[in-house]
Amino acid sequence: QVRLVESGGGLVQAGGSLRLSCAASRNIFLASATAWHRQAPGKQRELVAAITRGGVTDYADSVKGRFTISRDNAKSTVYLQMNSLKPEDTAVYYCAADFPLLPRAWGQGTEVTVSS
């Protein structure tokens, strides 16, 4: 079983930046893909950004050009740099990782609130 621990959430004004971190208990390089999802109040969880083992990234249209996902294999940590934040980015952000032969691992979530 893999444990994921997110950090870095908080309250920020619109236009500000935050960097979320997701530390994995297993070498993140072994994951075929890692991703950040978010769930706003009253809405379904949605994919925000993903990165494959090979470094290919993908983003939701709503965050393209503002968010950047990256991975530090040596630290087994995945990051989400969020710039130009908007009130509609307010949500609980979850890290997820797909390791071979294991169910998808999820973190406990970190809350991001963007004030207008």
C-alpha cells in the first residue's frame, strides 16, 4: 500500500500563487502516472493535472497556462505550482498515484481557498 501526504494548501487572494506538495511513501518514479484532482463544494471531483513516468504532462483546460505539475523522483514528491489563482480554483486538492499492481492511491487532500 502507498501513502500520499499533501501539503501547501491555504488561503490566498485572487492573482496569488501556491505550491502544493505530495509526498509518497514509495518511490514516485515507480508510478506510471501521478495526478492532482480537485473537488469544489457541491461539485464532482475533477482532474487538474497529470504527469506520466516519462514526464508527459496534461492539464485541464481551466488551468492551462497557470498551473504546472512536476515531480522530484529523489524526494518521491509531486508538486503543483498554481499561479494567477482565481476564486473558482477554490477546492480541496487531492494527489493520486498509479503504481503497478496496486489500486490507485489517494492522499487525504489539502484545502485551497482563493478570495476575491
